[in-house]
Amino acid sequence: MIKNLEIYNEGISKVLKVNNLDTLRGKTILITGANGLIGSAIIDILNYLNVHEDYGMKIIAIVRNRLNILERMKKYEKLVIVEQDITQEMKYNEKVDYIIHAASNANPMRFSQDPVGTMLGNFIGMNQICKFAKEHNCKRVEYISSGEVYGEGDKDVEKFEENYIGKINSMNVRSCYPLSKLASETLGISYSEQYNIECVIARPCHTFGPTQTESDSRASAQFIRNVLNDEDIIMKSEGLQLRSYCYVLDCAIGILLILIKGKNSNAYNIANKNSIVTIREMAEIIAQKANKKVIFDTPSQVEKRGYNPITKSILDGSKLEQLGWTPCYDFEEGIEETLKIMK
């Protein structure tokens, strides 16, 4: 939860100074998953531009539960909040210029508890968005996919470029998330080909920041909650998995740049080349920033089923950098910022 809004807004100003979004002036933008880690940060940035730069955008926030809309958003200018399940027909029925489809079950614990709902939510939700875009002649749809679509890479592959295809075990229930994300990407590109709807794909790496939700069971969110609650960090594995990470405001800016500058029917990784650490290193950095310890424990079977089995997931973000994306926070800086804002 964001408790220091002043520091958070300073961060928004910082990322906007090096990433130009002038194309969005006067546009209407619909964002699904508006309560989530990434979707809420996108709306925060757009509102900041409306307030401080007079962008005059109309922002449509699609949420599953209106009661959960974040307190800071209730006062936002030109914000329309629509409550609905994204797998149902769209309730909003007016023209929009751009759609950012960020709604998804991104909670690893729920992947094992509701794999069917995870898969159907991703695929049917994407179909509803593309149908809406087709019927309302939208300029462009951007699908927020995941770096998990690359699966397990070959040992000689250092980084995943956008054309890489790795191994995903379709017999593993945990694959409900990456495989439905991958299928939804193809659905978006198919709509683009068949119905002439522009569609671009964003593939964020492991993203963290102060917009994390209370129910987020990803390792970074759990570790941050631990130290903010004055607790030591409990590691449920050796933590040797190597990952690309990105601070949420850098990720959100990357998504907006892909929306306005990305090439149609292309995918773009969002990954900070200065934020590559193992899960264990991540835990140690977070603990060190808060003067806490890392303690190792045995995971339960339920916890194990939610774990991402990929041992190495480093995304190559150079394609997005060629669009002008400039991240402002490396991993340590992002953690420091997160803790300052959430204290």
C-alpha cells in the first residue's frame, strides 16, 4: 500500500522526464486490471499527466470489484470506473482510442488453486477485449503478457529475445498461467491479421513495487511485506533461480511506450538489464535494507505447486530500449523506493 504519496509522485515525475508520452494527449484509454500491481501504476502515471501536464486524457478503469479501487484513484480527474468480470461482455460501450489489457490472475498461489479459472480468465478475457476493439474501431490493443511464456531455455541461451521459444510442460498444472498467456498473445495477433485490429504485446519480467496488493503471493511481494511487518524473511527454497526484475513505474512507462511506439503484431520484453538477481539475492537485499535476516524453511506442498519451475529467466530488453525506453531504477534503488513509499 502506498503510504508516502509524495515520494511516489516524485518517482512518476522522474520516469516521465526521460520517457516522452506526448502522443497520448487528448486520448481515451481503457485499462483492465486497474487494481493490480501494473494496471494501477499505469493509471497513476496517466492521471499525473492529466494533473501536471494538462494531457486531457479520459481514463476508463475496468475493475472486478469496485470496492477495491484504490483510495488515491477515487479523486482522479477524468477517471471512469467500471466494475465487471473481464470474461463477460463489456459493460462500457463507448469509443476508446487505446486499450491496455492488464487483467489477469497473476497470483502464483491461485494458479494451483484455480488453474481452470486462470486459463479461461486469460483467454476469454482477451477475446472480449478484442471483440470490443473490433466493434468500436479502437486504434490499438496492448496485451500485457508475461516473461513466463519463454519457459525453460536451453543451457546455452543467455537471454530470451522476443523470438525465442522455450520449453513449457503442458502436463504441469502450474503451466496454466504461461500457456494461457501465450495462447492469448496468439489470439490478439490473429484478430490483428483477420480483422485489421492493431495489437502489440508486452512481456514484463518479474515486476515489483509499492502498488503490490495485499493478496500478492509472489516472492518479492511476500519478502517486502515481511520486512514492513518487522519480520525476518522466510525463504522456502535455496533461491538459486536467476531472474530479470523491473521496478513497477519503469515497467508501466515501458508499457505506455509500447502502446504508442511499438510495431503492430510485435512483442516487446520489459526487463531492466541492471536488475538481474537470484531469488536468494533478492531476499538478502530486501532484508539488508530493513536490517532483517533471511531464514530458510521447508515449503508446504501447496506452496510448491505455485512455484515457477524455471531456473533461469533473463529477458533481453534491447528491443524496447530501441523505442526510447530508459528505466530509472536498478533493483536496489527500486527496493529502497518501495520501502520508503510503503512504510
